Amino acid sequence: MKQRLINFFSGRNGTDSISKTTLWVSILFLIVSIATAGVLNGILSTVFWLLALILIIYGYWRILSRNIYKRRAENDRFIAATSGIRSFFRGIKVRVVQGRQYKFFKCPSCKTVLRVPRGKGRVQITCKKCGNRFSGKT
Ligand SMILES: [Zn+2]
């Protein structure tokens, strides 16, 4: 049985960023589908349910695809195209995890996010990227 599974998955694309994203988004769509049951005679719910289904099928089709070369190229393009969005979410995660110890400031001139330890009162902050100085309350 184990050998048969190994044989089945050998030479296949496996999970990648696109399939992981499509499967997460499909879960989100299923939640929205449940939440919107009864809205517009259930049309909205059906639309989200169908979208979730399409994403699940697409995600598994990618995982089981044997055209690894093509899937990898698509995945690389996807990663490049979504780098801005992913760094945005990574930024949120950093803030949630480090929010107790640090306060985050955005440099007024270059928009770089700067991290300052909390509880130091009003301080002068020097942007590490452009050298701009501004004050902030920590
Ligand atoms: Zn700056």
C-alpha cells in the first residue's frame, strides 16, 4: 500500500504555493458560502460554493500534475506577482508577534517601517534607510 502511494505521487508536482493558496482560499469561500446562506435566495452562497469547488479541483489538479516543468514555471510567476501581498501579510504577522515589545513607525519620507522598543516615552527616531529624523511616542 505504501509503495503504491509512493509510486502514485512520484513524478507529480506535489503541493506548491499556488495549490496551497487555492486550497486556503477555497476554505475561505466555503465559510463565506455558509455565512451567506439565505442571502439573495441562496444565489451568493451557491456562487461561493462553486468557486470553492473549482479552486479545490484546480489545486488538486496542480498537485497531481505530471507536467512539473510547466507547473514550477507557473508557481515562480505566482510568487513573483504576489510578493507585495505576501510581504504585507508577513508584516502583520510580525506586528502581532512583536507588538507587545515593539512599536512600529512608518518613516514619513520613505515609508519604511521602523521598529522601536516600547515604553521609552517620546523619542527621536532616525530612519535606517533614508536617515530622516522624526519623533514618536513609544
Ligand atoms: Zn526613511
